[in-house]
Amino acid sequence: MKSRGPGARQIYEALRTQILAGTYQTGSALPSSRALASELGVARATVTAAYEQLSAEGFISSRQGARAEVVAVIDRQERSAPRQPMPAPGQLSRYGERLAQRPAAALPVDQPALDFRYGDLAASDFPAMMWRRAILGALAQRPERLSYGDPAGSHRLRLALQAYLWRARTLRCEAEQIIIVSGSQQGLDLCARLLLDPGDSVVVEDPCYPMARDIFAAAGGEVLPVAADQDGLDAARLAGVKARLAYVTPSHQFPLGSILSIARRHRLLAWAQAADAYLIEDDYDSEYRYDINPVPPLYGLGAGQNVIYLGTVSKTLSPTMRLGYLVITPGLVPVFTRAKQIMDRHSPALEQDALATLLESGAYERHIRRIRRRMAERRGTLLDALKLNSATK
């Protein structure tokens, strides 16, 4: 029967193009001829013929009993980001068109000479042994049947977070008001999708976290920047402003680092109630306080009315973990749960169980105290160096 897969020439050209483009780096192994033949649905001899041609032209080297390896190619084509074709009119939704018009966030540069990137954690800061034990414990307790979980998140984790938020942030809520999300970014996206219509106004701090601004703009919101200073967002400027949402970082303004004063907190809450608007309180790094006690969240000050609280473990464990949580009013729970379900079913179950174990045992808070001391030492070293540099000028 004639093979329906590609011929030797097609396989040769595809591999040659990938080698020249750098998809296969020098020294990397190609799939075995048997494995590639099975994958492509062709005879093994077809793949062998393609490999022999590549070897003859000096692209790969092979020896008996070993997989073929790519050799150094002097005239390798310059690798560049592929050009993104512009979508034809009518191919994108209005959401897609708005997103296409906004520049993508820059990816981090590997090994910068001076690393002042925010949000990253040193590899040594991650509690590897603690996390490994928690993961192994979660694996040992896995149910007999693996199935989809609660879209709102593991009930065990939500109970553990309920207790933790009261201990660490004096925030009172029911476990059912907590929605586990895949990082704070997804939490913001849920808020934008469910609480904004295109053309609605959204108040943001100026300056503010750019990815939050991008989410609201992509959802069709009209972004209204309001100046922030040494006392946080200037809530007096909200007089007469009509908006559906206001996004704030009251415990540690991003990127200025200021704390929203108590007078402005009350004024902001009063505005939200009068405007029938929601405040999204992004409490992204309140664990890191060095010179003052933790600042109570807006959520507690306003008894949870008109406030959506957003938390994350990205700054305490790792941004690669993609675990965060929303604390919302009871009336919003059903629609947020449904939206989470159709977005990605639920956040990773294994990681949720592991985090619950750390919270229940107190290991998470011990880790926070340890990493807070480390960060305080690094901060002190930086401030001392800046003072010394200023004094020598």
C-alpha cells in the first residue's frame, strides 16, 4: 500500500529548514528514524533516506546505535521573530482588534547586567523542600478517580485562605466568597469581563500597573487615569466621576510605593458607594512591610461592600505557580464561578492542595517571615549603597 505520509524529500527539506532557522540547535538530537517514521506514518527507510541526505550535506552526524545530532552550521540563517500577518478586516472581534492595537508586554531579558526587574524571586528564595513535601503529600492523597474540580477552587484551600486572611490581613469573609484564579492576571480579567461593558469608564492610578490597564482597555473600557502621589490615589479628583470600576493598589502603590492614606481610603469608599462602582483592591505584596505594621485592607474598612480583594502567591512563592484568589461579595459568587468554569474549568488541583497544606501547617507563614528578613537585608544593602553613592558625589 502506498504511504500517505510525506516523502523523503519533504522530510529532508522540513528538517533542513528547521536546522537553519535554529529550531534544532547545534548538538541537539533528532528523533530516531523509527520514532519519526511512526509519527509521520511512513516507512522507516523513507526517514533514513532523508537523514542520509542531511548527513551527506553536513547538517547532522550519525553513528551506529545513536540518534543523529545536529552539527554546527556556519551559514545559519539569522533568527528573528516571525512577522505576524495583519488580520484581514472582519477576521477579529472588537475585543481582538483592541488587543491587536496594544503593544505586547516585553519579555524579560536573560541575565541582565544589573537585575532590577520587579516581581522576580531569586531561585534560592523558593522553599523547594517545603514545596516538594507538600506536593508529594497531595499526590499521596489523590482520589481514586481523577475528575474536574470545583471551578471556584478547592474547598480545602478556600477554608485555609479564609483563616490566613483573617490572621495576616484582618480580613473577614466566608470561604464561599473566595474564588481561586490562575494568578492575579486572570482575576483582573474576570473582573473586566463580568463588570465592564465596552465604553464603560474605569479609574486607574497614574502611574499604574500596565497589565491591569491593558486588560481594561482590551475589554473596551475607557481608562481614566487619576494621579497618585505620596499618599496614594488622589481620591478628591473622583468628585463627579462616573465609572463602573476603580483599580487601586492601596497597601503599596505600584510603582511609586506609597500607601493610601486613611482619609483617602474613606473618600474612595464613599465615592464607590455613591457611584455604585466596584473597587478592585490589588494586594499584590502586602507581606513585605519593613518599617511599619501591615496596613488593613480596604475590604475590611468597607465591610466588603463595593470592594473586590485580589491576592496572589506570585510574590511569596513564585510567579511561575499561577495561583491567586479573589474575595468577592456573595452576590457575585455564582457568575464569577460560572465564568471561571468556562474560562479554564478550574486552577491546577495539585498545586491547590499543596498550598492548602502549607497554609494549614503554618509552613507558609514561616516561609514568609524568612523571606521577609532576606528582602529586608537586600533592601537595606541597596539603600546603604545609594546613600554612599550620593555622599561621594
